[in-house]
Amino acid sequence: MSSESSFTDRTLVVSGGSRGIGLAIALGAARLGANVVLLAKTAEPHPKLPGTVHTAVAEVEAAGGKGLAVVGDVRNEEDVQRAVDAAVQRFGGVDVVVNNASAIATDRTEDLSAKKFDLMMDINVRGTFLLTKAALPHLRKSTHPHVLTISPPLNMNPYWLGAHPSYTLSKYGMTLLSLGWATEYADAGIGFSCLWPQTYIATSAVTNLAEGDALVAASRHPDIMADSAVAILSEPPSEVNGQCFVDADVLTAAGVTDLSRYGGGDNPMWDIFLDKS
């Protein structure tokens, strides 16, 4: 990976950016001078989750960027269009889309409700489709356009196919959209890529799981995803188009030899969809 380019005057639209990985990526870009539009539902504090889209924007601005909060649901076409329109109106365009919003349910098929199944498909696949589609006319006008989707490399190991088929379908669906767009829009100069964590990431979603404290201790900080995203988005779009990246590999390629600063201990917990060699 090349050295980080300036993000000054580049505008990112990030879905699900109130906290966790989405917020970390927003802050990573903001520290380099980016404009960040955050689309999220959390207008009011959640009893079990920290932060709102408004506190996230305050963090973006404290980090040195310019922020804009759009309260909306990535599943709703009108809300998504409103977020993109707001980015264009406030900052003059869209240079980067980060498809981060995601829902997870790993229940066995017989126990998984249709409601949870629909939620994963609607947020993960439909939301990725809607936000990318809405931004495409503006990405075409950018001099450095990227669409970064937080989804895994396609691993057809039967273990992962059988572990939680419906969640796997939704996440692989995000990746397949990205890979498809990389070819469909090959002549448009847009860099479509995916990024996935090598290990568990210490987010509220992990904290709220059973044995959350132990899992957090074995998880890396969201900053590892932010630093990886910044490295990818700093590349010429054509250099990353159609690729699926793993955060640790991105940083290793960038010359980072010590990942211990991101936490997780001596043996961090490997994330799903990745085979540990």
C-alpha cells in the first residue's frame, strides 16, 4: 500500500457510523481532513449501546474533520437518498461510500425467525445496494472514488457455509455486490473493495454477547479497521478495485510490523469466515 494521501475536501458517506467500526473509520478519515456524512438511526441514546449519530459527528469534528448527521434507516430508499443529497448539498459531492451498516443473527436455521432473516437481508444486502446506487452518479464525478464494503472474502469452506447459512448469505451477498460492481463499473474509475477484520473487534456488539468481557479482551480495537480503511482509500481506485482485504494483511503490506498496539493479547480471537492457518 502507498503512503496515506490527504483526505482534505474528500467526502465520505458512512452507513451505521454511530459507533464501532463505522465510527472508527469515520474518525480515521476525519483526522486527515475528510468531510464525513453519517447515516444512522440512533438519534437518541440506546440503553445498551453508547453514542448517537449526533455524538459521532461531534467526535468527527473534534478529530479535525467536518461532519454531518443524517438520521435515517439504510433500508429505506428515501432516507438513503436524503443522506446522499445532504452530502452533495453540504460538501459538493461524494468521493467515498463506506457500506458498514450490518445486522447479525447466528441462530440455527430451525430457530431463526423470518423477521431476523429479513432484517439481515434488508440491512446487509439491500442497504449496501441502496447506498451505493444512490451515490454512483456522484462517485462518477469524483477524482478519487471508492466504495468500501465491510464484508468478508468469499470462503467456500463447508464449515462456514454450514455455521450460520443465513448470516453467511447476507455477508457474502455484500461481497458479491462489490465484486460485481467492480466489473460492471470497470470503466468508471471507481474502486470497489471489501474489508474484513482478521480477529474479533472490540465493539458494543461483542461486549453485549455472553462472556463479553472475555471476548473483548481477546479482540482488537476498531482502530485497526480504521487504519486499514484509510490505507485502502488512499490507494488509486484502480489498484484496489475488485479486491477483498483483511485488515492485518493491509497493515502488514503497509509496513506495520507490530499489531499489538491494537490489543487482543498474545492470541486474539480469529474472526468468522477466515481459516486460521
